Amino acid sequence: LPASMHDHMGDGGIAIANGSRRALPVIRDRFVNLRVIHLTVDADILAARLAERGRESELEIKARLERAGMDHDIGPDEIALDNSGPIHIAGNRIVSLLESHFGRKMNTS
């Protein structure tokens, strides 16, 4: 995560980052006021989405899915959100979670 994020949050700003599950312990150590939204997705759907993007070969996708550890335990401070359906549904749910947490409407434009 960029150093500018630390400055921004130190000034009271809100930051949203996409990080790996393996990096979560380090991120938790660095950011005390952290909320984790743990996106889950059916492995077959994730494989199809990755293939559709066309950035990785079939073998790379298979290796990525194996590394991802789709059986990750959800921590007590994490909110699990299923992203197996249309992507806009999970996106709208994330916005609702943020609005609920911060008590105000988020500008999504």
C-alpha cells in the first residue's frame, strides 16, 4: 500500500484497498482502524472471470486458484461478502456497508 495512504488516513481520510489474504496480518499491524470486507466467490466462477480477462493462461489460473486458498477462515473482524453473482450486486453491498459504517452516503460517481 502506498505511503500516501498513511498520510491520507492520518489526516482523517478514508482509504479502500484491495489486498491479498496473505498480506492481511501485516496490514492489520499497520492500520489500527481497519475494516475488512472479505470477498468470497465460487472457484468455478472465479476461474471463468479470470479466463475472460485474458491476462493469464489456463495453467496460471489453475495455479492462482490453488494459491488463493479458497477455504480461508473468516476472522471475527471480517465481513464476508459473496461475489459469485453479478459484480454490481457485491459492489452495491460494499457501498451499503461503507455507508452504514460511516453513517453517511458515499459519492460513487
